[in-house]
Amino acid sequence: MRRENRAEALPLDRIQRWLQAVIVRPESVEEALVAPEVAVEIPPGDLERVVRPSWSLTAAERVGVYHGMYLLRMVEALETDYPAIRYALGEEAFLELVRAYVARYPSRSYTLNRLGDRLPQFFLDEPDRPDSAFLHDLARAELAITEVFDEQESPVLSAEALRDVTETGWPAVRLRPIRAFRLLALRHPVRGHLEAAKHGRPVPRPRRRASFVAVYRRDLSVFRLELNRSEHAMLSALAAGGPLGEALAAGARELRQSRREKAVFRAFRTWIAEGMFSAIDSAAAGAAAAAGVGR
């Protein structure tokens, strides 16, 4: 068989499997070409059967163009979702992070939109990585932002629905949060790092202190609302479907007696005004009807 026709002896599906296996390998293209799952499709010695060298590039270098572009595409996808982590680590460290991450959690979808969903878990997997506990929290915050941005639209609780609730019915009300809503309890404050990345400011030093954040979308924009411990307790109970009376009481326990009622209801009014809730839970409406809901 003449050299120019030898590539025709290899089935197309085999060449496709080989090329994909090479491209997604995280190491150098030379190492990728000899990896067992690659070599089983096309041995390294047969490389020129499927890729011809050019006047300026060897066959391996030509494959390396696609191999390198794949990693760069992973970097672009992850720095879009995690700009604060990219900013905090710097270009080289972020590249190495992406290389290690996609080796452990490679893309399994036709889209890269959810490539970074396992990054918080990745930092848990590597507790010896510098600042891994803080980076885990920062990744959780940035993941919540991307999830909220991509989440389906849902209606916002209307003023009419609220007016239908009588004074005696409020304690039994159960509220349904909008779909574009995430609630975080973190071990480190992350606001400074998010703002630093957004405005090009110096990166703050990570410090350990409990932090609570609500992330939500309103009018096509994503917002973050810093919460104190009592507000987080209330909002967690409400988001979990608990009755309003119990949720407000859970938050009030964290406050001094002198400021309980004012602080609790100020926070609740803010959440309603910000559009964090979609509806009064219809499943609970019937049970609450005796207390005055929906009359």
C-alpha cells in the first residue's frame, strides 16, 4: 500500500476517539500521545498515518495545536465563572489550577457552561493546597453567582398576594423562594475578593470569620446581600419552607430583646421588596386557610 493511501485503512470512528483522547489529556502532547488510552487507538509509531507533518511542524506539533487550544478553552470557561479566583491566584497559578481540575473533573457535556460546577469540591479534595479552605468558600460564592445568573425566571410574590393574608394568618404562611436564589453560610468573608476582582483592587488577605450571603437575580441583574447570623437563620428557615412565624422566631433568638421585633420585620420587608420570594406555597395555603390565609 502506498504511503499516501495508508490513512484510509484506519476507521474514522477510531481516529475520532484517538484525537479526542489526545486533546483532553492534561499533560504535554508528547506525553498524551503515549498514554495507554490514546495508544490503544493509534500507537505513537503510527502517528504519521493520520497526521502528516508540514514544512514547519512535525505531526506531534500539529496535534499539539489542538491539544493546547483545548486547555486554553477550559481556562477561558473557568475564568469566566471564577474571575475572583483567577484574580487572586494570578495567571500562572490559575493555569495550573485549571490543568489539575480538568484532569480530575473533565468536561462531560457538549457545553462548557457547567464545567466549573465541581471546583468547590476540588478544593475540598486538596486540603493541603495553599488557602484551600478560603478558596473553597470563594468558589462556592462564585458558583452561586453563575447558577443564579443561568437560573430559570420565576414570578415574584405580588403585592395582591400579600394583601390577601390576614393578620392572624401570617405566622402560618410558607413562602417559596424564586428559582434564582442561593443562600450561603461561609467560613470566610469573600466580599473583598469579589470586589477586588471586579474593580482591579489589591487582593485582601484571607481571614477566617463566619460570613452569610444571599445571592439572587432581579431585573436581569445578580445581587449579593450580606446577612448577619440572625438574618441567615430566618432566611434559611423560610427558604426551607418553614412557617413564617417559626422562621422569624428562629432569627429573633439571635437578637437582644430590645431590638428583636424591629430588626426581624425590617429584614423581612427588605427580602420581600428585593423580590426573593415567588409565591405563598400553594401546598400550605389550604392548611393555613383556617388561620386567615387567602380569605
